[in-house]
Amino acid sequence: MRVDYLGLEAFVAVAQLGSFSKAALRLNLTQTALSHRIRKIEHDIGARLLVRTSRGVSLTVAGQNLLPRVRGQLETLAELYGDARNAGHEARHKLVFACVPTIASYYLAGPMGTFSKAHPELQIVLADQRAGDVVDIVQQGRAEFGITITGATPWDLEVEHLCTEAYVVLVRRDHRLAHRPAVTPLDLLGEPLARIRTQSTNRRLIEESLGEVSRRLDWRFEVEHAAMAMQLAAAGAAITILPNLTRHLAPDVLVGLPFAGVDISRDVVAVQRRGVPLSQPAEALLAMVRDQLSRL
């Protein structure tokens, strides 16, 4: 059944104000148009709702029964509409995107600053999350796009390759391997290593790349964040394998050594919802991020 919301609105206005002329002014209607709406809703309901008297307007029994329920529903609809409108206005002034922390902390400050100067009216919200969480946030529509590491990607997301980044072994400058131009997986045997427990994508990539040697390594420490793995390496308690960019974030006491004889790298990608175009600001920011990462 189709609900005549305009008729209900007209009925409530007349009932509350007790006057057709005042209700017409509130609704920005002529009295003729207002009377037409009242007659139409009375016809649909099959009962008189209002009666004009010499003193104004009176409610019939049907009108008295209907008024409190309709008024409450219209107030609820007005609140819902207002909330939706406020959310829409807020969304138009906010740009949300997601990125894995290691990429965000080193590469994105520059593009974000440049973008903000060009779009001072926008609030930029960065959700720096783990690789899998970046995918979830974009898939749920909570971010326009995400920067993450290649992994299992849902069918409803589009994936764009941005760059490939090698992994390095981080050791203290006084470590026995520090002065080698590169290291092999066998060089890591007998060394205590620290790995990131929460980064399942990176962990699986490293273990698969190192192959059978990975099972013979002494994974002595598991920590939550790359910063802690680097601190363990800086303290001489372990060595660690992290993306190349962490060399720029690592303590000065550490050096990063490339691998020889094995390719350990990760593909950095942009993800967005399939079939959902980015807003113009989001497209502009992604272009800046794309340009920054292409230099890798």
C-alpha cells in the first residue's frame, strides 16, 4: 500500500495549528492545495478526519485516533532524514582511506600534506591497519580506497599494482654479517630471529620464499610491530627480515642487507570497490600516492 506522506503531513499541520490558513503558511501551500491534500487522504482512509467550525478546526473521532500515531511517526522520519542529511554533508567534507602502517608511516605524509594544501576544505582520515583489515575496511565501504599487500582479494574489489618492494635482513653494524654485500638464506642458520606475529601476509611470504630453510631457522621472537623487531635487532638480541623501507625507519645502529640467490619481495597494491567510482578528491589523492610509490 502506498502511503500518502504529504497528506499525513498536511493533516498533522492543520490539527496542531487549528487552522487551514496557518497550516498552509507553514507548508508553503495555497489553502486550495492544502484542502485538496486533506480531501485526498480522507478519501484514501475512508473517514472524515477534520471538521471546520465557526471557531476553527475540530478533529473527528477518527482524526483523534490517528493524530498521535501519525505525529510520532513523522517526527521519527524527520529525525532519520536529518541524521542521513548530516551524514551526507559530513561525508562530502571527509575523505577516508586505509593503508598498511609500514607504507603509511614512511611514504604517505608527503602526498597527504600536498593534497591537504590543495583541498583545505577536506578532513583526511587515514585508517592505518593490517593488510587484511585494509581489505575489509574498503570492502565494507568505510574507506574509498586502500593501500595494502597482495593477498587473497575478494571478488568485489578491484586491484591495481603500484610497486614491488624487496625485503632485507636488518642486523647491527657490528654483526658478523653486517659487512657482506648480500646474504643467503643459509647465512641465517644459527641466528636468533624476530618476526611480526600479526602480519600473516608478510610472514607467509617470507616462509614460502625461504622454503625448506625457513623451517630450520631459529624464530626466537614473535612481536606485534616492526618497531619492536627492529629494537630487538638494535639490542643485538636477534636479527629480523623486514621490507626495504624499514631501513629508513630503523635505528642508526642497524644496516639492511639484500638477499642473494632468492627473491623475497612484496607487491604493494591499491584496492577499491568494484564498480564504485572514486570521488574526485579520492582519485586525486590516489594519483599522488601512485606517483610516490612508483619511485620505488
